[in-house]
Amino acid sequence: MSHLTPLETCLAQALDGIAPVAPEMVAPWEGCGHVLARDLVLPHDLPPAPEALCAGFAVAALDLVGASGGSPVALDAPQRVAPGAAMPPGTDAVLPEEGTDTPPGLIEAIRPVTPGEGIRRAGHDGRAGAILVAAGRRLAPRHGLIAARAGIDALPLRRPRVAVALEDAEQAGFARGWLATLGAVECEGAADLTLRPVQDHAPRLALAPAQTAWLSPADGTRGLVLEVPARFDAMVAALLGLALPALAHLGGAVPGAETRPLARKLTATVGLSELVLLAESDDGWLAQPAGLVTLSGLAAARGFAILPPESEGLPAGAALSATPLDLPFG
């Protein structure tokens, strides 16, 4: 296998001099699925001021000490509040409707409340300066909700442009769906990464089962070109072994990792990087044979690892760090 180029060498040569794409300011709801260029930080306490948790009357708790059905306390200038409404100045609790009586022309408290009852205090959901999502992670819909609630109108996101120039409809469909989960944006013309069929079917990459795949700089542009093998198993390995690290580099993303023990022994071929698909079991990762991708194995897999060329394998019980298969950037 000395004539094959190591995976790490191929990646290093291709990515040398390639900078991450420039951040774009994107509205939170439009940015879901893309990668944060900077930490998502709360600009202020959330909520910024106390707010009502339930409907009722905003009151000062000390004013209602001793209130009961036999000794009601009239509410002076009662102020109704709805859930989520800001608490009026001088109030610190919400008296629910069932805690009142309404004789003609009056609203009376028939029970006391404790300070803070029925309200969400300032900073309850998060304090100013708290990092909610670290740079390099994928923006999820829940993060968009948090950003919107915090009054953040736009977030700095990296969105690599990818051109899918694959002739095989199955390959193109899979690649488009998979790339969308990585925060890439499909485009036509000039792209940061272009997927195209292999031009030379001779083995050249020391990655099983994608020996005919290749990643290189595009001619005359700042982009990259990934040559995708015709076989589905080699295509999957090429995307995970080459496209994923390329997009992580372009997007400044940090792939996730989950470490579990191996449920059974894993053997490997020295001198060759090998893709390993990993299913979950009660005993940890259930590894499929190294360098082998089957449709049933792909359906069962929850993560993957790439064994380095110096690996002879791992015994049962050994810890193995895997990247999530479906959402590798979180």
C-alpha cells in the first residue's frame, strides 16, 4: 500500500492555504443548521426584568400579610397581568384570580402571597455574559428561540458554498441532504467545495473503502474539489473521511465526539485508514468490520470513527471516540 497517499497527507495538502469562509450576519430563524462563527452570548439578563408566570394581579406581597376570607385586604388600584408580562414597579408577586373576592366595586385578596410567587425573576433563564452556544457548533432551532428572546437580531454564521455536480441521482440526493445537516449552502458556479465524479478510477488514497476518492484545490479558484467514487460505500467513506473535515475547516466547525467502550474486538489493517460504522448496544459501541460499509450497517449506525493507518485494532472494552453520523456538528 506504499503507492497510496495517507488520508492525513491528502487532507493537509488540500487544505493548505485554505481559510475558513467569512462570517455572514444572519437572522436567528434563517440561521438554523449553520455554524456559529463566534460564541452566542447573552447580552443581558434574561428575562431583563421580572415577569409574570401566570395570570392574576400584580401585588406587593407585604401588603397582603394576614389576608383571608374572614379578613380580606382590598387591592388598591389592582393591576392585572398576563403570563409573560413585565411586572409593574413596586410589585413582587402575582395573586391568582382564585385568591380574590369581588364584592361590588372592589377586588379583595382573600389569601396572602409570598415574595416571588407567580413570577420569573430577572436573570432566571440566563445571566448577562453567559455563553449559550460555543463558536463552531451548529445553530439549532432552540438556539434561535433563545437569541430572538434575548433581542439578538443577527448572528455571525459561516455557510460554506457547495456545488453538487454528481451525475448519479442517488448520490446527488444523498449528498444534498447530508450537506444540509452540516450548514452548507448549495450553489451553482464558484463554490468553496465542489463534489464531482472521480476522473481516475485507479486507487490512490489509503482510506478504505474509498481508495479512489480524492480531495484537492480547485484549479484557478480558492475552492476545493472532492472526487466522489461511483460505489455507494466508497461515496459514504469519501464524504465522511474527506468532505466532513473539509467542511469543518471551511466552516470553523467542531465535530462532536462520543466515547464508549467497544462491545467486541475490532481488527484493522496496518497501513490503511479505515472507516468504521458504529451501532449502539447495551455494552457500548457495536463496531462493524473496519473498512466495510453495507446498506444494513449504514441504517443501524449512530456514529463512525476512522482508524489511523498504524492501528492494529482494539480489544473489546477499549474506549473508542466516535463522531455522530447524522449531526456531526451538533
